Amino acid sequence: MQTVTHWINGAYVAPEADARYSDVMNPATGAVTSQVVLASAATTAEAIAAAQAAFPAWRDTSLSRRVAVMFNFRELLNARKSELAAIITAEHGKVLDDALGEVARGQEVVEFACGIQHFMKGGYTENASTKVDVHSIRQAIGVTAIISPFNFPAMVPMWFYPVAIATGNTVVIKPSEKNPTALNWMAELWKEAGLPDGVFNVVHGDKEAVDTLLTHPDVKSVSFVGSTPIAEYVYKTGTSHGKRVQALGGAKNHMLVLPDADLDLAADAAVNAGFGAAGERCMAISALVAVESIADELVAKIAERTRTLRVGDGTRGCDMGPLVTAVHRDKVASYIDAGEAAGATMVLDGRNATPDADGEGFFLNPTLFDHVGTDMSIYTDEIFGPVLSVVRVESYDEGIELINNSPYGNGTAIFTNDGGAARRFENEIQVGMVGINVPIPVPMAYYSFGGWKNSLFGDTHAHGAEGVHFFTRGKVVTSRWLDPSHGGINLGFPQNA
């Protein structure tokens, strides 16, 4: 059986004699396909040391050379993205088209980083005081840690590492142990692109590796995406050890549909955003807020479309693949049980899936609930599965109040043909990413990705200009070049003149 091990200082490292292992499975078949080595604290420290040793030379490498490597990586990734998509489907389960879309969105951040020179420019003021000039610069911070989730094994790391590397930092990434191979593949690609050894390192592991990254003195920043409880832990632990931290947490994304909306468009969007990637997206729509007057018609349209979805192996042209593990599949199924017991109207029950797949994969069919109460667990909890809950409201005002009362603030959407209502919504909603007739408002790479409230710990979002600021520190230099005559002694506090 294949063993997935760590990439440190430009090469794979042999497992320790007493190494721990975790099974990697194909979610569509239930078969174990490889075993991943779980890093000890010592192995994680070895990766950090490699990154620390590589930092001075990479920091001092010219912007032109760094960007040339970035362009090389972009071209290699573009030429071979189908390979990466196949790896994602084999270990995550999402269908191939979705995996290719994930790679494409991550590649946009690589392309943004290819223009990093513009964002590294400082400012300059001549003669701020008599014969005194002032200029500002931004410099890399050092070793950066990235802890990424299972649901986007390629895209989420690419939110961070292209910007970190382009700005002159070195990287240690700990991907999810559920689907580790994508990051190893990318590590090999970086080496082929000409990135020096030690700049990009991958350690696989669990809490032992995470805690080492959060507490090691040579790690200067931590970027994390995952559930809200773990995001809060990462933020508190990392900041208490002197690190800057961006910890993106969970979500419960709402989609408000007003009576004037195009209901066919809204129904298509609800199905796409609710059941794509089996609902395992931090930007998935899991709560559809329907104004009562159009709720019956909208629910019927959603159900009609959902019944046509083909569930199965992601390599067979299906619409929706499996969930990532049997444990997670069973957890999502337990929420369906709870919703039924709480009295929500079961429109479509996904617990008896008949997938187009071989073996014993981890499948659920899409599930649709109507008349969901805000006290039910299917509404309050982040299920992270193909479960869409319809909550009915009487008006726009009731809908926006409901959304703003959510403890999460990652993404939201409104469907309407009323420009005034849309403008009011984008102004009043307490959510970081807003879609207007767009169900999954993931911004372009030159904007920043991130939510509000319990969806983000820290004050810096991912990629874009905020990413550049996160991975760099500002420095201001005040200089004076004197005339040949000496300025003389003056013990007074410097004054502008």
C-alpha cells in the first residue's frame, strides 16, 4: 500500500521508526487507498527548521526572480490541472468538474501573486523636513504556517501560500489527513518550477503537528480554515504565542428569496449552492429564507430539480459525489433524523441513497426540509452535508433580522429584481461576503475572502491586498544626507522645520 509522507527541504522524508499512520480512503468506494504518516512534534520542528534556514536567501531574492518562479508554477499547474483534479476526486469524493473548478479558483490567487510587485511598492516623501526624506517598505515576516481543511485540499491552501511565497516568506503546510496527496503533488510542482528547497514544506498530521506549529517560536504567522471551535482554539493559542493569526471558522449561509425574484433562477441557485460538493463547502447555502407568499412554489421547484440529480462516483459524470468519510456521513444522517423528530416537513429524504458507484461508499442523497424552526439543530448547526432547510418569513425585514441574528457571518445571498431592496440588503446585512442573485459569492483573488462574527477570528481576511499585508510588515525609514559641514550638537527632541 502506498505511504504518503512529508515533504521537507525539497524531498520526501522517511517515516520515523515509531511513526503513527492514518488511513486515506476513496469515499466513493469505501476502500483504503493509502496510509498517511502523522508527524510528530520533532518532525514538524524539522520542517520549521528547514523553512527558517531557507528564509534569509528567499527573502533577499529579487522580486523579479520570485515572480518568475511564480509564473513557472502557474504554467505547470495550468498544463497539469487535470492530474490534480483527479487526486482531489479520489480522496475527497467531489465530482471531477467540481474538482477542476476548485483548482481554477486557486489558480486565480497564483495569478494574483504573479503581480505582487505592485503590492510591494512603498511610499516616498521627499523633503518631509528640511533635507529629510521618509519612505515606507513592506518586508516578509519569516516562516508562515498554513493549516488547511479537507473540503478544498487544493484551493484553500492556494488562498495563502502564493501570496506568502511571492512576498518573500517560507511556508510549512499541514493539510487534512483525510486527503493529503494534493499538497505533496503541489510540492513537487514547486520544485519543478524552480522554488528553492525549504521554501515550501508539507507535514501531515493531527493535533500534535498543529500544536507544534501554533507554539514554535520560529513560526511567525498562522493561516487556518476549519470549524469555528477549532478556529477559536487556533487563534487563541497562536496569538498567545506571539503570532499573527487569521483563523477562518464555520458558517451557516442564508439565501433570502423575495417575492419579486425569478423563482426558476432562485431554485437553480438553491440546488447548486446547497448540494454542490455534497454540501461540504464553507460557502454552501444551507438555510433558504423564503418569503411566505412564494414559499410553496419555490420549494416545489427546488424539489423538482433535486429529484433529477444523479449521485455517485465522481469519475462517472454524476452531479454529486459522496461525503468524505463514513463517520461524517453518519453524523449528517443523524441531523436528518433530528430534523424529522423536531417536526420539520421532510420534502426529500436522502438517507436511502442508491448511488452509481462500486463498493461501500459514503453516500447520502440530497435532503430538503420545509417549515424549519430556528430552534432546530438542522438550522442552528453547521451540518456540512447535503441538507437544505427552508425557513419561512413574512417579509424582507423579518428575513434580514433572522440572518443578522445568526452567530455566523461568512456568506449570504439575496434573490430579487428590486434594486432598492438589493442595495439595502448589502448595506444592512452583517455578513462578510454578499451575493445579489449570486448564490456562492466567493470573491475574485484580488479581493479578500472572509466572514464576520464567528466565521473569522482575527482581523485579516484571505488573499488580495489583505493577504499581502498579513504576510508582510511595514517599515518606515527616515533619512538625511548632510552637507559636508557638520550639523553640530543638539540634544533637543527632533523637530520638523
